[in-house]
Amino acid sequence: MDYKELIEKSAASIAAQDDSFFKNTFRRDELVNSAINTVRKFDGDMKSLKEDAGVLFGSVSAAGGDDNGAKVAALFDKWRDNPPSTAAIICAAAQHFDIPADNRQLKAAVMAGLAAEVDNDNPYHSNHHFREVTASIARLCNTHNELAASGKAGAVLLEADDLGKCLLAAAGHDLMHDGKTNSLTGPESHQQYRLENKAISAIEPFMQLAGMNARDQEDVRVMIRITDISAPQGGKSPHSLLKTAAQGNAAALPAELADMARSPALLAMCTLMSDADLGPSTGTDFTYSRKMTTLLSEENPALANSNKTLAGFLQFVVGGELTSDAGKATSGKALSSIMQEAQKPDGNAPAPAAPAQKQTAKAAAP
């Protein structure tokens, strides 16, 4: 079975499910129509992605290896006009990593990729965001394994199943996003994982249909939970707890994140997922990062469309540096440059990257 056949068979499997399958995810017709469009343009997408492989999978050991922010920004800008499908990005990564088409995690990832192409009308958390985060995690996984293979202390080589889970989490992490935050009416209404649980519910039918075991399913849930940058009053966000765990202190992890203390591979995958989710604002260049702030402010009017908003996000949420070693290796210089530019007074704010495609409303954070 090749990757195109995997998409076709995944669509057929989804179409054959009874109505209960679709209770917490997208409608049958939305997923089938997405599959039809994905297959129609698949060969062209794969050809384009092969041409972009130097940006997506370039070695950080090469000269300027962590200076590719402008190249990533140019690629994402190009995709705003003529994007590959999320499923095609997943398949291009699978091809690069030699993940077999019958891998269960990859099957679920492809199904999530089909869901990620169902139209929504969020300015920031749009289909573009799903593609960019999926591409970012593929890039980070490649760098992570390069560092592990070089003997970097503490680095765990990610196997095919791990890589499939990373692609699945990236494609699915913001599905069913409603364009709001985890605090619908102010800080007192904060609901931890409100949006993340919507995404998890959306991909659970795919994980089960693909035959993933319970352990692997829970790993993906943890990877999605740590993308929650919201914090209860007086408490810490899951993203902040991840940063603490990555620094060697996993003792304070709540039960729903405690598996990171059990598995060094899962902890590594969570750091990669976190950095991938932040990638459009941290691993590109200032102009593209600033466009992401513009789109976020359109989605969440409480955020000013300003350099100050971007600077505050990079300092207080991102923490001034990315969490994974791979993130630091691929985007360290890019993030430092973006942070420096964000400290300057606003000139003319960049125009939005492009109107989001007409899409089904699905948190106002990267």
C-alpha cells in the first residue's frame, strides 16, 4: 500500500462508519469531500513538497542550519496562496522518515489530516495553522533525530510509531477550534483544556479506527494537552509545566500530564509538539511572526495588533527560548531576531498573511 492508497482507504473506512462515529468529530460528508480533494491534488502536492524538502528537512549541521527562519517564512507565505494538503505534508514526512503506510499511528494521522482540511473561518486557527504546525513538527523531528544520532546527551531517537504520533498530534491539536480562548467570559471562567479536549475528542474516533493501542492514544492526548498556554488564576499553564519538566523537574506534573515523567520519549515529543505549535511565530522571521499577531488580534479582539503584544507573547509565554533542543537548534537565531524586532515601536503593521479560507468555526493562542 502506498500513501495515496492509504488516504483512499482511510476515506473509505470513515465513510463506512455508523452515525455514532461522527458525534464529536466532523461530519461524514465533510471528511469524505476533504479526502476527494486531497486525492485529486495529491500527486502535485507531493511533487511540490519534494521541491521544498531542503527547507523542511535540511540538516542543522550544515552552514546556517539554524538560520532558516526566512526560508520557512517564505515557504509558509507561498502556502497561503497555494497550499499542499495537511495529509500530503504528513505523507511527505512519512516518506522522509520511512514510516510504512500500514503504520497505525500514521493511519490516524492521515485521518486527522483530512479533518484538518475541512474549512473553518478562524483568522489564526485556520487550515493554514494546521499545515504550518504539521510541517514544523516534521522539521523538528528530523532535527531531533539528527541530534540523537550524533550522540547528544539525553536525546532519545524517535522510532516510526513515535514519529507517527507526532504527526497525528500536530494535525489534530486544534481541530474543532471555535476561535475563542479557554476563558470564555473572563479569568473567573477559565476551563483548563477546554479547547484541547475538543481536539482530542475529534481525533479519538480516528485513533480507534486505526487500531492504536490505549498507551499510544494517551501519549497523543498528553501531547495535545501541553499546547494549552492558558493558566488558572494563581496557577501554571500546562505549557509552563512542560518547560519545568524538560528542565528535569517532573515532580509537580498533574495526573493528566504525569506520563511525561514515565517516558523520556514522550517528554521529548511533547517539547517538539510545543515548539511546533509556536513555530509560525517563533521559527520564521519578524515579518511573518508579526502577521501572525495581526491574525490573532482579528480572532481575539482583546489582543492589540502591536509589536508589544508579540514581544509580550515571546517573553512571557514562550519564555524567551524554545523548549526542545531541536527547536533551539533550528530556530534559536530566528527567535532572537524576532524578539529584537518586536521591541521596536510599531511602524505600519504588516498586512494579514491572506484572508483565511472559507472554513467551520473551530483558541486564541498559537
